[in-house]
Amino acid sequence: MSLRPALLAASISLALAFALPAQAAKAPAKAASKAAPSEPTLAHNLSEDNAARLAELISRFHAETGQTIKLVRLEKGDKPATLNLISRYQMSDTLSQPKDFVPLHSMMQKAGEKLSLSLPEVLRPGVTDSRGKLVALPILYSTPVLFYNKNAMRKAGLDPETPPKTWFEMQGVLDKLQAAGYDCPYSSSWPSWVHLDNVSAVSGTPAIDSKGNLKFNALPQVKHVAMMATWTKARYFRLYGHTDEASQQFRNGQCAMLTTDSREYASFQDARGVELGVAPLPYHDDVFGGRRPSLADGPSLWIGAGKPAAEYKVAAKFVSFLLSPKIQVELVRHYGGLPLTEAARKAASSELLQDGRQMLEAAYASLQGKAEDTGIRLANIDRARLIADEELDAVWNDKKPAKAALDTAVSRGNAVLASHPLMKKSQPF
């Protein structure tokens, strides 16, 4: 669509070039180049369905502003596009290449676009600098929650409106679900993110300290991972993979309970035979200080360096478009992200369907309290996360005791970080 004006201008210039002397032909050509629309690129690695939804969003942006953005795939090793939708597991590349990006607040200021966004404290780590200025936009942030099938709870003789609050309570629930015929009472997507990053945070013992050193081998983490090993032996817990493989097993009714990102509620709405329930991430009630908040994290929008000013102007308008209350509510409804603005939070609570409100209430409840959040995540450091996944597998496949596996994961991971110190930062600027 956006190419037609440029092609028409180019045709007029070509005709004038043949009709006029060479010097006279230069002026229209120059005017045509000024009239040519800027088309910044937005790089992503979304699934086919989510990429189609993003394309619809870009079409709406074009309809409202007359500006257009070209979608491209985000490939490892490529120079950043003007806009880059970076997932949790791609953050290590961003952290290790700070010169390839510019802070969001800087682009918005130079483009003359207002950025008045007061993020809640839980959404700031990793996307704000030491002065609290936004360096990236947390597009689809979420927090781990417990999804459960209310129909499965009823079948097991359990109250579907009273999900377990603690991991201890959950064990009794899983026993009854298994007795009711469920071969997969419970599973989890993103195991390192849920069971190391977030269980550590909720227990008040962060998986990574403020200097970027891994330390998820303390007593609370060892006890939790060992508990999960006993659940595996008892067939209460089944692991299907290291990303979102377990989510499909919940969606098709195979698994009765699932811990995963709160934003996945959007894709569970049409799950076969599943009446969706959502609750905060369970906690261990024997840790000092009681339950702490879980972590908020997810895909964020980063700005590539060295692009033309005209492209940044369009990119800045797109950021403002994303922050409008109407679009914010749609990002919650269709993608399950947490609202970023106060207006969007109010709109979301009034406009979303019951399941949407249920998800938001569970997510906010999980995020309640004073966090000890360093802003550095194990799940954001891909090389360290792969090591942790490998060691968790060893425990849950009965090949290593929990303490030995976590000690090894911390030692191996810290060796990686020692040789790549930029990865020990929460953000690259």
C-alpha cells in the first residue's frame, strides 16, 4: 500500500527527466525523494498465528496514521531492525551488543513524540535505566500463574473455586487428580523461568544477585527441586519440554494443572473440555518472611541504532499507538499481556470478559508485596538457562540429587558469565 505513492512519484520524475534539460530535472527528483514515505522495519520471531495478529495491528496503525511498518523475521546474528520485539530467551544477544541499540526515551525525545508512561514498579526491571527512564517498552509482560481445569477438580471431588495456595496443599490436590484418572495431574512450561527464577523470588532468595552472579542453589531452591523429583516419581508431575510444550497438553485436557506465563490464558479460551481456572503461583509457607512477589517479564520492544531520523519518527508514533488505552486493552485480551498504563488497567478491568479479569486478578495477586528484584533473570541469559534446564532434567530423571545438580548449574553458569560479563547486566545501557 505504502509503495504506490513512491512509485507514482518516481514515474513523474522519470517523465520530467526525459522532457527537461538535465539540470532542470534534478529539482523534481529531489522533491520526489523527500515525498518518499519512510518504512521502518519491525523484527520479530512470533509464531505464525501471533505474527498474523501483529500484522493486523500494523494495518490498523497504517489506517489511523497513514504510516506503515514492514514486518521481518528476527534472525540470530542480523543487525537490529528499527524496532525489535525481543523475547525473554533472546535478551542475551541484546545485552551483549549495547552499541547496536539506542534507549527508547532517547528516540522518542528526538522524534518529538511524548513518552509519559509511569510503569508500576514490578514492570520496571530490565527496561529502565538508573534514572528510571525507559530504555525499552515491555510489550507483553506477564508473570507465572497456576492454570487449572475446573472440570478436572470436580471430577476429583475438589472445590473448583478453591485452588491450592501452597506447594504443600498442591501435593494433596495432585494425588486426588491422579486417583480420578489423570495421567498428568500437573505440568509446567518454561521450567527454569517458573521453578528457578520465580520460585526463588517468591521464596525471598533471588536466583541471581545484584552483581549478576547465579545463586539458585540455596536451601529453598534445593528443597523445591527435590520435591519436584518426588512428584515425578509419583507421576504427579510430567515435564514435556523446556519451552511451552506443556501448554498444549493442558489445552487438550491431558494435564489438569499447569504453571506457565499468565499471558497464555488468551490461547486457553477455546481449550477442549477445559473450564479455565487461574490462581497465583503457589509458594512454600515454611520460608522466612512469607510469600514474596513473583517476577514480571516477557517480550519487549527495543530500538535499533543507526537508522534514519524519518524512520525513528514513524517508530515513535507506533510506540504511542501501542500505549493508547484501546490498544493496551486489546494486547491484554488477545495476547494476555499485563496493562502498562493506569488508564489501560482501569479499562481492562471493565472491558475484559470474566476469564480475562480472573487472569489479571491472579497475576496481580502473584505480584503483590515488596520484591527483592535485581532485574537480572536466569531465563534471560540463554547459555546459563540451557545449563540449568539440563541439570533440572538430570534431577527429574533421577540421575542426580537436587543439591549436586543445582551446585553444578550455578558453577557452570557462573563460568559462562565470567567470560561474558555484559550478560550480567539487567539492561545494556
